[in-house]
Amino acid sequence: MNISPELWRQIDPLLTDALDMDDVARAAWLQNLDQTHPQLSPLVRKMLAAHDRAERSQELETVPRLASSPPTSSAFTAGQRVGPFSLVRVLGRGGMGEVWLANQADGRIERDVALKLPTVYLHSDVWRERLRRERDILAKLTHPNIAKLFDAGVSDEEGSRGQPYLALECIEGDSLIEFAKKGKLPITERLKLFQQILAAVAHAHHHLVVHRDLKPANILIDQSGQVKLLDFGIAKLIDDGADANAAADLTQMGGRIMTLRYAAPEQVADGVISTGTDVYALGVILHELVTGLSPYRAVREGRAFKEAALLGEEIAVPSSLAMTVAAANERRLATARLLSRQVGGDLDAILLKAMRRNPANRYASVEQFDDDIQRHLESRPVKAREGTWRYLASRTFARHKLPIAAAAAVLLTMIAGLVLVEQQRRIVVAEKARAEKHFASVRQLANAFVFDVDREIEHLAGALKARQSLVATALNYLDSLASESDKDPKLAAELAAAYRRIADIQGGPMAASLGMMSDSLANYEKSKVLFVALGDRLSLDISVQREHRALRTTLARAYALRLDGRWRENMAAAVQLAELVAAMNGTGLPDRVLVAGLLAEQANLTHLNDPHLTESGTVMTPEKQITKAIGLIEALAQEFPMDLTVQEQLASIYDRAASIFSGDERTPAKVATGIEFRKKSNAQRAKLVQNYPDNTQYAGSLALGTGLLARLLEKSGQYVEAEEAISTALRMIRKVVSKDEKTRLTACSSSPDSLCIPRFLIGKALLKRRSD
């Protein structure tokens, strides 16, 4: 049954009167309505019954959590098609319609959605417009704390033709209040959870959307603890310039659907709807979330809450309310008094400011609301309170509890020390002072005194002596502490990291060093001894294992540059540590990428230093090592196709594979394999150049790789293809050199792989002669 705008204008005043009555008065009024309005009375009774069901269930006003069983009756059946969706089971049902768990199975995508299906009798033009508005509003909101809109439309399927629908993200979780209650969240955690809600509402406001129906039932918390804001069905676009009559109808209807206990006064007084309307509702929600009580007396006493109470009742100071022990226990507090004390002060002021009757006196924006909550969490003065000196002093004390408490503890220790035996006092003070000195010395040395200063001066002319002096001073500190490192594993780990960084400055293979290679290796070895001595201690500390991995990698490179065979054991240890870190809690994508990179580097060093290596036991040939690295990096490229680090590493490992398979021990089959990997590397670099056209390094690498491909094609006797490749490389080089002055100046270095135009011209001429 469709309700026209004209019919709605007749019914709406009657509904308004009926909704404000208690049950006894409403029954008498309906009997009288049967006599005075016999044509309208059946429809009014039907809509009042639907309203009562909706208020009891509170389910259609949001995308509900999964129900344990479907309702007893429904206009739809499981398996029925509505648009591109197949219905699975009912999630919720109310006076406005139903919400089903549905599966999208139209050949384009497979996923579960929450499908909102408005009741058929609501399919008037006004309700179609309301559904369209919800679709358009959700489509423009993209935020991790707002439920996503997947699809919307009207079904053309047999059996559901003409049925409008909205397909939304299906959220499995609890409503805001249920989640906080089940988890027994303390007030601090509740405030942090509420900040996620504020972030979602702020996003909507930035897109000129006012929700107008914010309430705990419209806020779900998923299984990961993420807030999801739902139901923008009566949201208002601040700058909406739609037809005035249609907008008035929608506003009037929306006003009836709103939840009165979370509505702002201007919503029932025909005032201007603004972002301040949502601020008021957020204040009511936060009041219940923090105190466990509604700000309204009628709600607290279980009586019917009327519009007159919303417009006339003064909001009491939240901490003055009679809070319960049960509410305190749900917030992990022992007594109701402790709960009142936590709410008193800042939270009182924040809540009262958010719920002021005049919108102009509330927070001007959700961001200001959030800022005051963050100030409270950080024990800084909130802007909702007057800044008296006593209040400011209390906030200062709250922010600096630990330093003040530490000072008090020191004072008490000194007083107690006068009573204790002198010898015992000396032992305690000496141990404490030594521990503080150790950690203060190492951290100051590692983070400021040496490394930060060295970074600032390493490129300055004449800074060599200053850097040498810094290194010498640092080593004196480190050596003085090293003798006691066996007693303290954390101190040992910090010393090991500091020795490694000193060695980097002295002669690191990948750094702007002082050229002190022998001294550098000696300090790398000191770092290694400390890490090895740790054994299983701190084995679960991922930062320590990353430091150890970095040391072994650097040490392997340093020994490889000196043609010292000790690079093998250190590179093997680096790979083993990289695999360990990649499997630890707290690991990240860079750790996983590094496993593949180190395997490729190990393969390359083995290829260069042990070209005749044969496989035996756990020792793999360079070909097998690089094949393993390729498998790892290709798997990561499929998992993270848009990550730049993964894409760069993929091209680099293909490069190394090409060099290994086409090296000194090459056969025609290996050269062919090398050509394939070189082509893969060039294809990968071509993608990088396409995505980052202004990056001359990518373009130069592609040009160089194309030139190297020409060499391999020449080795395999494919002279025509080789000539074409080197011609392409030459065009690329000229383009890069024309863009980058630095490249032009270094374009003919002594390296055989440099971007040298004359060298490539000669190569092209030779290949031309061979191909002819």
C-alpha cells in the first residue's frame, strides 16, 4: 500500500498526538478516532503497531548483529533473489521493513551483505526518495569507521519486482553499550572507543552530512574492536538544494523515525538541523557510555520519555547522579563513589557542554569535542572548564605524576636512608646509580653524542678530525661498560648495537666512512661477540634480533670486499636471522622482503666467490639460492601488488638471477634462462618507469638493463635482436641524460655498466656489423 504525500499530511498530526499518549489514553483516543475518522483509523492503528514493534526491537534502525534465529514470518524466503542478491536468512525485522543476510552471486563478485528491504506499504514516492538519499549519502562517505555501501537499486527479479534495496557491509559485532559492558572497559578505554565514533561523524560532517539519528544501536563494534557507524536513512545534507516540498516531507517523516532519547531539542522543536544536532546526540551517548545512566530523569526512572521532557528538563551534573555499584564494576572500579569521582570535573564539563540546549553554546565541531576528550586523556586542561589556577595546577600535577612521584620517592628514600644502616644504604644507592649510569651513558652515546652529531658533520669539509675524536670518545665509553655487560642482557644488546654503529662510521661498506677498515672490522667483531653471548636471552625481542641481523649482513659485506672467506658464515647467519624475524610477532612487510633480498645477495656473493660450488648437504648452489629468493619475492608481489619496496626488490632479484645464470660457467641453456630473467627484470622496471615517470633512477636502470639484455642476446648469437635492444637502450639513455644533469656528468664512468653514450654507440656499431 502506497502512502501519498497528501494522505501522509492527514495522518501525521494524528500520529503525533497518539505517540505522546500513554497506553490507556491512546486506547480511548483510538476508539474515538474510529468514529471521527473511520477512513484513516485502520491505517493509523497499523502504523502505531509497526512503531511499537520497531521501538521494542530497535533492529531496523541499524544493520544489526547476526540473529540466532529468523523471525516467525516474513515477506521473503531464503534463496529468493532480490536484484543481484540471494537471500540467506533474516538478520533483523522492524516496523520499517527487514534486513537480510544475502549473498551477492551475480558473476561479478562473491560476498555477503546486509540487505535492507523496506516494507512494501512504505514504497511511496517520499520513501523512495528517502532510500535514494541514504544511497547517495553513503556513497560519498568512505571511512574505516562507517559501514560501506556496496549497491542500491530496485529489483527486477520475478517475485520481488519493484522491491527497493540497499546492500551494506555486514558487520558481525555488538552495539557500543553491549561491547563496553561485555569487555568491562574502563573509562579511559571507553573514551578512546568514543573517539573512533567522533572520527566517523567528523568525516560525515566534512562531506556536509548530518546523521540526525546517532544512538548506541547505530554504532557497532566488530570483532577487531573497530567502530562501525550505521544507518544514514534520515541523514540531512547541509547544503541540500532539493525540492522544498519533498525535503519538507522527508524531514517530517524523519522526525517521526528519530529516537527521542538521543534527539537534540531542535529536532522536535522544528529548529535548524546542523552539525550541532549530532554533537548533542554524541553527548547523550557518551553520558550513557561513561556513567551507565541516561541524562534524562524519565529514562532513568523507566517512565515514558516525552518531547516535553526533552525540551524542558535541565540536564543534571553527571557526577551528581546516583551511580550504581554494577556500573562501577563494569568499568573495573570497586565502588560507585570511585565512578563518580572519575566522572567529576573534566567529564562533567565536557558532557554538559556537548548537551547544551542552545546549539550555539555546544562544541562548534566534532573535532573540538574530540580535542577536549584527548586533553582529558592526556591530563591537560580541557577547554570546557574555566581555567582557574587551582584547576591548572591539578592538571599539571596529573600530567607529571611520574616525575613528581619519583621525586617524592627519592625524598622518602633519603629519609629512610638516615635510619638504615650506612652500609646497606651505600649498596642500594650504588646499585641504583650504576644501573642508571649504564643506561644513560649508552643511550646518550648511541643516540646523541656520537651518531646524531656525526650525521650532521660527515659531509662538512675538514670534519675528519672531529669525527675521529667522536669515535675515540665513544669507544672509551663503550669499552668501560663492556666488562659488566654479561650481568645485564639489555645493556649488552645496546652495547652491541653501539659498536656496530661506531664500526659503520669507521669503515662501513655501505656508509660514508672514515676509511678505517681494520678498526671497523674489529668493532664489528666486538658487536658480534656481544650478540652471540646473549644466547637465548632476549631471543623474543624483535628489535634486538633486527640489530643482530643488520650486523651479520654488514659484516658479510665487509669480509666479501676483502675477499675474506668469513663472509659465508656471516651471510648464512644473516639469512637465518632474517627468517627468524619474519616469523616473530610484530614483524612487518619490510622484514619479509629482506629475507628474499638477503637470499639473493647470498646467491650473488656465492656466484662471485665460489663459481664452482657444488651442492652438498645444506649447501645450495647459487642457482638454487636465487631460485628460492625468486619464489619468496614473487609470492610477496602477488600478496602486495602495489607496494613499491616489493616491486623494486622483485626487479633487483631478477637482475641478480640474470647475472648468475649467464655468468662464467654459462651454457646455452643457462644463457637462455639468464635472458628470460633479464626480460622479466626489464618488464618490472618498465612498470616502475610508467608509474613514476619523473624518477630518472628508474629510467636509467631500465636503460642499463636493456643494454645488458643486448649483451646476453649477443652471447646467444641473436645479433639482430641484440642490435634492436642496444638501439632501444641508447634511446633511453639519451632521454635520461637530457633530463638529469647529474646523470650527464657521470654518464661515462669507469664502470662497464655505466650509462655511457659513446660506449653504447660503439656496441651498437659492432652489433650492426655482426647482424649484417
